[in-house]
Amino acid sequence: MSKKISVEQLKPGMYISDLGADWMSHSFLRNSFAVKNEETIRKIIEAGIHEVYIDPTKGQDVADAPTQEEVTEELEQQMVKAATAPAPVRKASAREELGRAKVIHSEANHIIHNIMQDVRLGKQVKAEAAEPVVENITESILRNGGALLSLCRVKNKDDYTFLHSVSVCALQVSFCHALNMDANTIRFAGVGGLLHDIGKVKVPDAILNKPGGFSDEEFTLMKGHVTEGKRILDETEGIKEISILVASQHHERHDGSGYPNGLKSDEISQMGQMAAICDVYDAITSDRCYHKGMAPHEALRKIFEWSKFHFNPTLVQLFLRTIGIYPVGTLVRLESGRLGVVIEQAEKNLLQPRIKVFYDSKRKQYIPPEEVDLSRTMGFGGADRIVGHETDDKWGVDSAKFM
């Protein structure tokens, strides 16, 4: 069983099972490896990593360090406390919105693809091309945010940069709406989300698509996309400062360990702090050529854990309430042993969403699909509860078919 320690406790001869940070923030080839010398420890500290998990069965131990199970249990309890908030008011069900959301998602992917292609050809960004699609995304979020956000988790590897841009836009819009920001602010924040990775057009494809860790030189080139993005947007006619802040600060970190300027705490704008959370959440829930994406609930728990250093803890709690502790599209296991996919957040309690159950984990077989409202009591479709999240791969199912 892995244990959590501070980097000050790290010594050569230990085996790191988890670096305890999102993989966009460091250049290590793997997330788990043996610590062979002090130079490795120095690089870990320089990457802004404060805590790591070690595997005592593969290296030296720290006797009194908490186990991963103990840390996870404590984090889950903290998340449950943070999730005591009603879901946003919806104007349509997720099922009703899903068809419209698919069209909007496809159009947004097409628009950002064209914008990035124009920049590659030396043309200027046309901010006005982004605004209509951001308006459509905003309207979909206002009707039912869960529908579009559930689509955003599905990405093919070839179009990752474009689909990631659409996802960050949708998450940023949803986040801003949950914080009751005005319509113009939400629109400009959404444009920033859509264009936040525009600087990647200046990064060689061989680096962008590299299936593994970067050399120090490659990582420097990759990090340069933020500076390039700000330069491109500064030269874009009609772009707003809010949009530029989203693009220029989405890799800054609360403790000052981010880039490109090493800003910390309130030196980072609220939009920049929000964008950092949205960017990392979408990245770590996405499949890439070099890692498998996390389940949404697990990703939220990781961000919650990392907020001790890397993110604004208050904003992380608000983000959790925005998308739900079990976001729409999450595969969950119920106390009854049934598996189901979250199809709607409950209006009063984020821990009691509506579920479409379709599989019996005890008998390992499909069952007739049935909608279960966990907020209801015995005899009214409820009397069950979520005991954990699951993955499609583990059970050999395709939960998206039951959305």
C-alpha cells in the first residue's frame, strides 16, 4: 500500500508510486519510478511538487506516513462536506439537451480547428469567429450544463488540442455562471477558454504529440505556448483583457510553482485561477497516447488534494459544486450492487443524483435499464446510495450508451 510523504522526507532508495501533481506541470517520463540520487529529488522540488506517494514494497519506508487509503478516505469526507449545495437551476433535462449539445460541440470543434489553422498560416485570429460558438455553448450550459460537459470528456487523440479547447471553454463558462457573473464576463471568459491553447500552433507537432515525458529542452518549448498565446492574442483586434488573462495564466499555480511568470496567490487573476482548475480537470480526465484519463470523481479528488498547494482551495470547492461530486456521465456503483451512469444532478443534494442503472456487478450481467432518483425514499424509486465510482474498462461496459 502506497504512503503519502512530503518531499522533505524523500530519500534515494525510495520508490515513487505517484508524483502527486498533474502531468502538465513536470517533465518526468513516468509518474512512478525509483529515486536513485539527490539530483532526482532536486528536480522534483524544482517542479513545484510538495508531496508524493511512495511504495514501501519497492523501496524504503516512512513508518508513520499515512497510507493512500487513509488519505483518500479523508479527502472523500472533505469533498462530501464541500458538496452540500444545490445543483444549478435547469431549463431542460440532460436527455432533452443532449441532441442540441452534440451539434454545438461539433461546431465549436470546427471553429477552433479553423482558427488554429489560420494562425499556422500566419493569419490573425478573428475573435468575432469565436463569439457565436461561445454564445451557443453558454446557452446550452444555461439550459443544462451536464449534457455538454458529458460530451466534452470524449476525445479522439488526433483532435485532442481542439477538443480540449472546447472543453475548457465549456467548463469556464459553467464555472462563471455558477459564480453569478454577468453575461459579458461569461462570454469573454468563454472566448479565453476556447483560445487558451492558441500558442500551441508554435510548438512542433513532434513535441505536442510525443508519447512520453519531455527532455528539459522540449519541456521549455512546450511551456512556451503560454507566452506565444498571449503574444498572439495581444495582437488580435477586439480581444478582451479577460480572454487574455485566461490564456496567459492557465498554467500559473497558487504556490508560485507555475509558468510562465511564477505568479502566486492573488497575483493570479480570478479568471486565471479558474482557468487553471478547468484546464487540469479536463486534461487529467482525457485519454492521451501516454496515459489513461481518470474517472471524473477521481480527478476531482486529485484536484481537491492538490489545492493544498497548486490551486485556490475556495475556487476548487466552488468548481466541485459547479459540476457535481459525481458529474453527469460518471459510472457509479450503488449499495445494491448495481452499476449506473449519472444522468442528472439532484436539485437539493449533489450526493443524490439521478442514475440510469443497467448492470448487476454481483451477477456480472446487464439488467433492464432503469432510472433511479437517489433523492427519493423507499417506494418512490430511491432507497439506494452511491458507494463508489467505477470505470467502463473494469466491467467491460459502455456507459455512454445509457446516457
